[in-house]
Amino acid sequence: MVMRPLKRIRGGGTGHAQRLWPVLLLVTAAAVAPTASVLWFMGEAIRNEELAGRQRLADAYRGQLLSVQASLGDWLREKAQHLQVDVTQNAAVLFEQVVREGAFDSVVVLDGSGQITYPVAAVPDEPGSLTAGALHGAYQLEYEAGEPERAAGVYGRVAEESADATVAARALLGAARCLLRLGYRDEAVEILSRGLQESRFEAATDEQGRLIAPAALMLAIESSPDAVSDVRRRCVETLARHAGEYIDARMPSSQRLFIMEQLQTWQPGVWLPTIEAERLAQAYLARQPRAPMPLQLVPCGGAEMHQFASESGRIVGLLTAERLARETRPLLERAKAADGVVRLLAPGETANPQPLVSLDGGRHLPGWTLALSLPGQDPFAQTARRKMSRYLWAGLLASLLTIGLASVLARYVGRQVQLTRLKNDLIATVSHELKTPLASIRALVDTLLTNGVRPQQTQEYLQLIAKENLRLTRLIDNFLTFSRMERRKHAFEFAPVAPADVAERALEAVRERCEAANGHIEVQIAGRVGELRADRDALVVVLLNLLDNAIKYTGANKRITLSISREGSDVCFAVSDNGIGMSRRAARKVFNQFYQVDQTLSRKTGGCGLGLSIVKFIVEAHGGSVQVESRPGVGSTFTVRIPADEEAPVEAT
Ligand code: ADP
């Protein structure tokens, strides 16, 4: 009988899953792609929403910043009023007046050409000046020759003879120095604290441009070891008066500051209201600041000090960064909106974190920035992140759900498609497989019906008809079992069964065919194997299919063994042959529906690739297993294991 090759349809979970994965991939892509696009659009929408929210808030806060800008302007204009003073006055007096008003930490006074007139710089002697020349000899004796006594004499003569007050004062100071070196302290102190304090020496300066009278007092104090002496007290008082007197603008500011600092050490707690302002003014000079612009607050040489010039540009108020921060804080805090913080940033300073909204400082604060930031983590970004993560989770769940549902659907549809294809193939196979034996039977019957057939031939034809009939019956049996199996309609009738009985029935059916083909079947039963609880007819089909295959796929000298044994709780049926065997790869597939290792051979032997899948189905329905061990060209052994009926007594079979 010629078998029509069937398109192979693999049964079982693995084959099904293999064909399902492209569908699943497509479904996954179909579920993930739109979800990802929707998420992307949502992300963009959230970002836009975040930007719009920021913009709305920034617009609301910009009004607040404008009001801060205006208050800062007012504050500086109010400060400017303290700088509106009569600039024709003496610069030192102007300094003291503005500093004492307290609107600024310090003050710098300029003349009409922009030159600084306070702090007053010391003006040293020009090289080779006449004043120095008159005292040249005395200086040489004092400093180079180291002869204080002779130097004191020369100084004394110059002091008496010179009509120039500066020369005389320098000579007296030199004489006092020499007397101190010679140990005539009282005489020296007398010169320093009285002689040099005469009014004609008020303007006398030393070579570095410092006033001699206060310098003499300082020397007198340092030379008076008695801290409570009258002379010393008097000197300190006079010196304090000198330092605090701004009406006399001749004293260089550096000397005034030095005297003030010395006074603080000699007389702790002495009241020197302008000492800090003097210090700051000196620091201002050291920074070499750029020319002040009227009514503009600008940093001078660093972030610690700022200058603010009067409208005329002649008076420059100085503010420390600390004071600026202290005075502007209430103005900035007044504008504090919701939980935002407003900061005033100096030129070049950057806000960290990035401000929500910023504004320039206005006309009086060029280069300054008003920055409003939200403290802590950016609430907009936080909200956006929260929303995005919610959407992501929702998207993920939606995708998983879609994939899950789609895979269930794909499985269902796949199964339906497979069943339909199976049905079609089955119909085609059945009709084809039935046609060949039926045609043979008809031809034989037609021949028998015609006269002239010898009795011996009649017998032969009838045997052939019987053989074809048997083959047809087995074929139909297999198809029916397979059909029931596929529809999961096969009902088994379980009852106590003796394994030997099953083997006997199966052998009965194949023995004749085997012997006809010159084959030999041996049965081996290993002692007590116990009973089975099984569907006897179904188990007969199992052994029948295995034995049938052993006959079909074995060559001329067929040696087939059916052995029954007990392995633990299982009863084993093993069918071995010395046939063509099969490769390891083929052995893994033989239990799939319609699988045939060699279709040409199968066509000859008359099979349709269902026998072993039926075996597997029946065995598994009994809770057992089937496996094959095979070597090409050597033979195969199919082993079926069925759990024994534990309740039945184990006895010899
Ligand atoms: P078929 O009707 O084609 O025999 P089966 O399902 O019974 O279908 O067997 C599937 C295939 O397994 C066969 O076509 C054959 O190639 C191979 N096969 C089965 N039994 C044996 C055996 N004992 N020796 C070698 N090959 C076998």
C-alpha cells in the first residue's frame, strides 16, 4: 500500500510553543510599540506641563521681584541722602560727619578731579630736600657713626638756630632720640611731651610725611615705663584728642589709624568711633577700586566691600558685604512668596540651584541679580517624576495584560488552526490510505467472481483479502483513536489487568505476520511483576503498535523480543528489535504526530506516523512513560513504564 506523505504536524507542547513564538513576538511588539509611543507623548506632555507651570509661577513671582527691586532702589536713594553734604568742607570733617551718621561703614572723599582727598595720604619729603640737608650731619652721627652724644649736640644747635619749624621739630625729635639712647629719659620725655607740643610745631612732619607732634607723644608714652604716671596719662589724652580731631586735616590717615590702634593697646576700652571706618578706608585704598559711578552700588575689588557714590561722585560710601546682607535681608524677606527664597546676587555671582525666576537689580544695582529659587528639591521636577513613574507603571501593566491576553488568544487561535489543518490532512490521508487496500480488495473480489479461478487460487486470494482487511481495520483503528485523542474524547475503562494477558493478546495479532515474514518473536517475563489497573484494549494497542513497528522496521532476519519486568513501582514492557534503528535526533521526535524518519520507507511499509503518538497518549493517560533507545543499523528498544496496581497482590504471571 502506498502511503500519501503527510505534511508533518508536530504534537505536544514543544512544537506548539516553537510555532507560537513569532506570533508572541508580533503581539509583544504590537502591545509595546503603541504603549511606548503613548508613554513618550505623555512624557512630552508632562514636560510641557512642567514648563507651563514654571512659567505661570515665574510670572506670578516676577511681580514680587519687581517690588523687591523697587524697595532696593528706595533703600539706596535713602542712603544717597546721607551723602548729600557740603563738599567744600575739609575732607576729614566730611569723612567723620558721614561716618558718624552711620548710613555707611566708611567713606571716601574725592575732589572735583576725582582725586581722593580722604583718606589722606602721607606725603614724604622729596629726595634732596633742603630740610633733610640741614640735618644731614646729625643723622650721620646718629645712624652711621653711632655717636648719639655728638649727634644730640648737633641736633640741639640746629633746633635753636633753625627758623624753619619743620627742621627745628625734626632736630628736637632727633635730640630726644639721642637722649633716650644716652639714658636721659626725663630730659627726652620733657622735649617730646612739651617742647614738641608747642603750637609752632603743629604742622611739622617727618621725612615720611607723618606729623611730628603726635609721633613725639607716642615716643614719650613708650619711654614712660610707669603706666600711671601723670606725664604718660597726659600724653595719652593729648594723643587721643589728636586722633579724634578731624578738623585738623593734616594728619595722614595711616598715621591716625596707627595712633588709634596703639591707643587701644595702651588704654583698652578707649572710645574711638571711627577706627573701623578708617580701617575700611585703608583697605579701600589697597584695593585700587575703579572710579565710582554716581548712585550705583558696585563691588570694589572683591565681594566683601561695595561702594556707593553720591550724585556728585565726590563722596563714596563704603558698605561691607555683611552689612549689605543684613540691611537688604528684610527687603528680600518681605517679598518671600509661598516657599520661595529671594537672593541678591552680586555681579558675577551665580545662583545655585537654578532660580525659578530672576530679575536685574535695577538702575542703582547694575550687574546685580535678584533670584527667586524654590528651596529643597525642585517641586515641578518631583511632580513630573511622580506622574511619569505612575504612567510608566500603568503602561507596563497595560502591556503585560495585553501580551498575556494576546498570548492566550494566540494559543487558542493557533490550536484551532492546527486542528483545522489536522482535520484536513486527516481527511486527505484517510481517503488516500483507504483507497489503496479497498482497490486491491475489489480487484481480488472481481477476479473471484469471474469463473475459472482454481480452488487453490481462491484460497490464496481470500487470504490476501483478509490481510488487506486486517490492515484496513488497524489503520481505521489508529485513525479513530487519534481522532478521539485529538478531541480529548477518548474514554478509558480501567480494570485490573495482568501484563502477560496484554502481551499474549498483542502477540496473537502479530505473530502470524511476523512468522510470514520469516521473523521470530521471543517473550520474556521476569518473575512476579504484579498487576496493572488499566484499559486492557488500550494497552494491547500500545504493544501492537510497538511490535508492528519492530516488524516493519527490521530487515530479513527479524529478532524481536517483548520483555515484561518490574522496576520499582512500575511494570515495564520493552520491545527490542535488531532493525534499522534511528539517530538520536530522530529518537527525540518519533512520538510527534505524523513524524516519520524516512518517508520512502514508511510508504513501503504502510504507516502514517500516528502509531507512536497514540502509544504516548495511551501510556501517559495511564500515568506512565515511554522512551526509546536506538542505534542506527543496530536496533531499537521501546520501553513503556506503567505504574503497577499497588493494591493488587504481586504474584507470578
Ligand atoms: P508509522 O506509521 O510511520 O510507523 P509511527 O508513529 O509508528 O508511524 O512511527 C513513527 C516513525 O518512527 C516511523 O515512521 C519510523 O520512521 C520510526 N520508527 C518507529 N518504530 C521504529 C523501529 N522499531 N525501528 C526504527 N524506526 C522506527
